[in-house]
Amino acid sequence: MIELELADWRRAVAELYSSVRNERDPATAHQLWRAGRDRLFRTHPQSPLSDDDPLRATGLPSWPYDSALRFELPLESADPHELAVPTDGDGLTRMRRIGRVRLPAPLDATLDVWWLHQYGGGLFLPVRDGTAGTTSYGGGRYLLDTAKGADLGGHDDLLVLDLNFLYHPSCRYDPAWQCPLAPRGNTMTAEIRAGERYDAPGDGPLPRTEAEQPV
């Protein structure tokens, strides 16, 4: 039954991120995450990969781990803002800005942090950086989506933001999945050569631009 398969997928993702948070060495945690993502995409019945997709055999391509791209950052205040964000399809995802984080140099960028209204609520942090449309998906990648288990943790009012854990949403692989695109406040010109990437330009649907619709 598809509903049970989806529930099992989300359970597996939550368990994977739990193991990541419990691992004290970030590089080892990243290895666990990469192996877990590859296993899910290779074997799970809800994998967004087609049965003949070569990524089932090779694994999802990613940049090498870069310890300089792991941060623990405070959530800074920002004016509350409601959005209805287009998905990579014809749907809308509604969310509310709860603050922003400031990435230090050389990235030197701010990113909005959102609270999703769907799925009972959760933190959502998409990123569309300078690699989008060339070596990463044009609609952006996700860093946090706690409603679906993608949670790197935090403490003392700090969020753990490790850019090596940026991942492509499922709609990058299968248009049947509905994925909210990164809005303007989550777009930056600097290139983040970390996290999941395209093995080569042109590998799948690349060009998308950010879009947002105030509620």
C-alpha cells in the first residue's frame, strides 16, 4: 500500500538523521548520511528514481566533505512574512518566515528560515546558490525540512547548518513529486560546492528560477 510505503520512507529518513545527530564527528556523520541516502534511493519502493536510473548503481553524486561549511548559527529576527510558494508542478506550499541566518564570509549571505503550515508544521530551509542550473538543480536544494525528518539539530538557540548536507528534492528526479522552490530570500550568488550535485551539466531538468507569491 502506497500510504504505508510513504510512512516507511519518512520513518527511514527520520532514523537516518537521528544517527547523523548522534555521531560526534561531522565528517563521519556525513558518510552515514550519504550511505543512507544512497540505500534509500537504491532499494526503497518510494524512491524517486526510475527502475533503470543509473544512479541506483552509482549513488547520488556529491562534493567531498568540507568542514569549513559547517556552522552553528543563531536565528536572527526578521519581519513575519507569509508565502504561498509554487512547487515544481502546479501546487502551492504555504509557509511563514520566522527569522533568518547569516552565513559568514566567503559566502556572506543571509537565508530566510521558514515554518511550514503543511505536515503539522516544521522548519524549512531551502537554498538556491550560484551552482543552481549548472551543477545543482535549478529550483534549489534543501538543507532542513524537519517536518519530513531532515533535521541537523541545534542547542542553546543555535541551529546546526552543515552545507555538506544540502540535498536535491525528489522532484529533481521525478516530476510526480511536488517540491516547493527556493524563494527570493533563500537565493544567493555565491557557489556552494558542497552537498549533492549533478554529475555533469544537463543531467536532468536544470533551469528553474526562484518564485514567490505573498499571501
